[in-house]
Amino acid sequence: MSGESPLTVTQRSTAASPSEGARPLFFYDLGSPECYLAAERVMALPVVPEWVPVDEARLGDGAAVVADAEARRASVEALAAERHVQPLRWPPGWPADDVRPALLAATYAKQIGRAVAFSLAAFRQAFAGGRNLGDVDTVLIAAAACEMHPNAVLKALERRAIGTALDAATDRAAALGVRSLPALVDGASS
């Protein structure tokens, strides 16, 4: 990973020769503005990757990403301008926000086939709208944008199985060599 910019989608090959029809895996954390910018670009890929929400804090370099928040903000803002993305609105308290409720909701959304819609809505609430993804109301607004029923989402946030699935996805990313996000990994060996 050294020498790679944390502001671009990282590609890794996990197999000697990718199998025909294997979808790449897009690992992301909803609290990461770099993942937000990458998510907007991933939508333009010729092959739609499988979106996999993970907890970046549990990956190898997660702590290093938040070391210098001001420098990180400046880098992300410059990249957003370069990519002609609307100026970012930072959530209050970023990067200290606990986005686990949003990650749990994204994990639930993945289980019901709405990972992309929910995740884009959540990213946009956070980094285009400046809302805190640790706030359950913000999570519910993002869920409503992709027709996820609020009661179902609230119940999912409390289900132990959803937390276990998020942790398993994070462990899977780590096992595939992902140490920082965003990451786009060849899905041939998954």
C-alpha cells in the first residue's frame, strides 16, 4: 500500500488469473470521504462491483487515516474540486463520528439488495449534506431515499446477526489484504 494515495480506488488482484464473470469487490466505510468520492466513480465502471461495507477502524491502517484531520480535509476537498464534485459539507465533529449505525444499516441494505442505493444516499447525507451518520435520524433519511422501511432498519440496527455480518465482511477484507479504504479487489477468489 505504500506510495498509493488513499484518495483513489485501489485495485488488487487476489488470483493469478481472474475467473470469467467474477465481480470485483468494492470495500468502503461510510465515514470516509475518500470512500464517498470513490463510490461516485465506481458507479461509472463497466462492471458493477459488489459493494461491501466494512469498519475501517478494524483494518490495518485505519488509525493512520485520521492522524491529520486538517490535511486530510484539504486533500479531499482538492480532489473533489478536481473531479468536479460539489464542494463537501463536513459532518459536525468529523472524523470523530461513530458511524457504526450507518454501517449496520448498509450491511442490512446489502442483505436485501439495496447496498448501492443506501450507501450512496448515506454518503450524500454525510458529505454533501453535512449530516452526522452516527445520528439514527440521518440513517433513516438515507434509508427512506431507497425505500427501506424505517421500522425494518431500526430492528436491523439492534440485530446481533447484522453486527456479526459487518464484522465478518471486515475480516474478509483484511484476509484479502485490504489495509485501507477505499479498495476495489478482484472478486475471483472470494
